[in-house]
Amino acid sequence: MDRFSFAASARDACSAPLFSSAEPTSARVPPGVAKAIIDAARDERLVFVAHDLTSFARWCVLRGVMDPVIGQDPGREARSAIRVLLSLAHNEPIFAEQEKIRIDIVMRDNLP
């Protein structure tokens, strides 16, 4: 595949959603950037970093299409935001140490 057809393939694939809630099967090629990487047979030469460990991201990590996935706990983010807003509304101190949000870096070796 030459670079012009790769660019066209990547552009077309990027118009699809990057992640899907449905787990891809071997009969169905994943959408978006992952599809462009697979179609171009570049999964061994590119590093593809994603955000949030979805079933689709898990599928890509297990097959070597994605490398690391960076994730955060959305429940913790929401609780932290509410605590900060309540503290501001009641003119109470905000405890910075309590409001730090952990970042998880998931790779094939530590996939939960």
C-alpha cells in the first residue's frame, strides 16, 4: 500500500467512531484508527495509545494493535468534582491530596 492510499484509508477509517461498546469478533474488523492500522499491516511498527479501557480497547491490546491504554476512574472523578463544588459552595477548605485522580497505564502485561 503506498502512502496516498494509506492516507485515504486512514482518513476514511477515522470518520468512524474510535471505540465501540461491542467487542469485535474475528469476523468483524474494529472501526476507526485501529482498522486503518490493521488494514495497513502496521500494527508491529506503530505505537497506538488510547484512553479508557473499553471492551474494544481490551480487544486491541490483546491483539497488539494498541499498546498502552491510559485510564482513570470516572466514578472517582465525579465524586471529587462534587466534593470540590460542595466545599466551594460552603466556603470550606479543599483537601488537594484527597482530590488527586490516579492514572492507570494498562498494557498487555498488566491487563485486568
